[in-house]
Amino acid sequence: MHTWTQRLLSAATTAAFLLLAACAAASALDAFHAPSVQAQARVTKINRFHKQLNGNDKVMLTFNISANLESLFTWNTKQVFVFLTAEYENSKNSLNQASLWDHIIPDKQHANLHLEVKSKYPLIDQGSSLRGKKVQLVLHWHIMPKAGVMIRDRMPLSEFKLPDVYTS
């Protein structure tokens, strides 16, 4: 006969193995899920564009964002972190990225966004190279699963041009 500790250890080992198998299955099934995100964003107003005392350009924007992110959710999705970046080139770097806005979507019922927001974070360039620059808005999302690996993706949305002169 087995002792009660051997039986408890056997039950715990079996439970841990079944939990591991369920987590592996959840991750494997997410690999076959192909979401179809639909999104649009456009700048409606440049609130302020000025040169800071340290010489850096700073831009505050207002933009519309519409996104249907329901297809990102599966039975294994805990939440989705979504953020909008401004991407541009300058003489120092081939790619500059600055986060303008972010949001955590806790469930599928809140995954349909229709917002007009001011940028949560300013677009700041180290230097004064933003005047007349073309900037692309890009929507990024990180799918945080209940079990498995976090999935990241992005979608370029629209492009706008900053003014040639500073505004206030």
C-alpha cells in the first residue's frame, strides 16, 4: 500500500501535468488565430508646436481614433494593451517613435473604440527637426494571454505633416 504522502504527491504531480498541458494547448491554439483589426486615426488639430528652452521640439495633438479590436480577443485573452505612436525620420535616426496615447482594453465588450482625444504624451524630438516633417500614426497592440506568450502587432494608419513654423 502507498502512504497518504505518496498519494498526495501523485495527485499533485498529475494536477500540475494537466495544468501544463492546458497552458500549452492555449498557447498552441493562439498561434492559429488570425485577427482582423480595423482601425483609423487622423490628426484633427495641432494644439501646440513650439521649441522648448532646451532646444527640443514639442508637439501636442488632438486626434480621432476608431478601432474595432474585438477580433484580438479569444478565450485565452486576459487583456489587450493598445497604443498609438508617431513615427518619423530625421538626419540622426532612420526611425523615431514616440508614444502619443495608450489604453488597456480589459475585455471584448470594450474593444470598439471611437474617441477624440488629446495626445496623452507630447511628441518631443531631441533637437529641432520636426518643422515640416511628415509623421505617420501607427497603432500597436500587445495581446496579454491568460497562459502563453504575449503577442504583438502593429498597423500603420495615416500620415500628416507638421507646420513649417512654430505655433502656440
